[in-house]
Amino acid sequence: MEEKCLCEPNEILIFSCAGSSNVGQIANQAAVRLAQEGIGRYFCLAGIGGHVSGMIESTKAGKMLIAIDGCPVGCAKKTLEHTGFNINEYVQVTDLGIEKNHDLDILAPDVDNVVQHLESQISRRRGFL
Ligand code: SF4
């Protein structure tokens, strides 16, 4: 049986790769939307990569870690795992059928797609679905 998480939104930490491509920026916008909708808190991946002690400690206090990567290179996932964190929910934007390019034009429906995918995954983990 899948483990249920009773965590509060402020205990759900969201990281995105925020990479320099359309899919990296879609990952960033999806994380912003999830935070603005009160699903969780958007945290700084760069602080984890930089081993900033306060951010490491704050992340240790999180109960559910969400990571959004733009593409299979998986920079957010690798950064978190390299620092010893386990990711509870994870998505790569390209896995949702969105092709990577470097024009940095992002489409609202693509952001919606990532947000809806993660909302569903998080709700299921919290026992709401
Ligand atoms: S996961 Fe892909 S899009 Fe994101 S930072 Fe890495 S290479 Fe760029």
C-alpha cells in the first residue's frame, strides 16, 4: 500500500531545475503556480547545490519533497540526491509530451499540464484521491 503523507502545505517543499530552456522555465512556472495555489512552498534549488546551511536545514525539516525537472538530464533530482535528500514526487516536463527547445517561449497549457499532473500526484499521496 502506498504511504500516505499527512503533511501540511508548508511542509511540502517544491524544487525546480529552472533551466535555460522552454522546459526548464515551464518547470519554474509550474513550481510558482503550485506555491501560489498553496500546495506547497517553493524552495531554492541553488541553495541546495551551494550547500547553504540554512537551506539544507530547512529542507531537512520538510516532510514531502517535490522536484520538477525540465528534461532527462535531471538537474534538480541530481542536486537533491547528491545532497542526500530523497524525493517523494518527481516529474520531468518532457515526459508529459512537451518537446525541449531553447527559444524560452512557454505556453500556458504546458504549465497547466505540469501543475495538474503534480496536483494529482500530491493529492493521491496525501490521501485526498
Ligand atoms: S533538467 Fe534539463 S532543462 Fe533542467 S536545468 Fe537540467 S538540462 Fe536544463
